[in-house]
Amino acid sequence: MKKTENTKRTVTELLGVKNRSLIGRIRYRNLPRHTFIYCRSRNIAARFLADAETEGFTFGDGQRPTAKEYSDIYSLHDDLTISYTGWAGHMAFRNAAGNIVRIDYGKYIAGAPDYQVVLHRRGPAGEG
């Protein structure tokens, strides 16, 4: 039986930039999307924060991710920062269409192919 190599998925990959050295030269306004990270439990949030810290991410105020409180949804930025999402971010995560990427971090680190959260839209009243 052939042994398979277990490759670890990284937080940086979620930015959609394959070459990490390019990240410092790209500004957020040039990215065609906004990336949200969904953590369905405190354990997954702790794992996300630890993974992000290991890869050099910080919060906008410069603090280490593991020094911050847990949340269910985070916003990921190309300048290797993370931010909490307030009510507007939660609304965008749940309702906004367009260039928004929603990642279920628990599925992502488990290697599931369906780690991207897809919204199911309902039609106008009386439809669907």
C-alpha cells in the first residue's frame, strides 16, 4: 500500500495568492473578493487563530491572534491581518452576493472538498 503524503492546508492559501512573497505587494483593493472565515466552535476558532499566528498573521492593532477572544466569523486580509466582523460583517457573510468568499475552517482543515460555504437563495415570495 502506497503511503500518501498528508499536506497541511494553510491560512495564506485562502487569500488566493499562490506565491506568498507576492502578498506584501498586493493591496486589498486589488483583490476581487472579500474572505470570511467561519468557525463553528471555540476549538475550531482556537485552531484558526493558532494557525494564522504561526503563518505571521496579526490583528490590525498588531496583537497576536492567540491573545484575542474567540469569535465565529473573522475577516481575512491580504496584508496578513485578521479582523473581527461586527453586525455588518455578519450580515454580509449571511446575505451578500458578489465577490465574497466564505470558508468553513473546520471543513477546510479536515481536508473536505466542500469547505466553501454556499448560500442558498430563495426566490420571491411564493417561489421555492
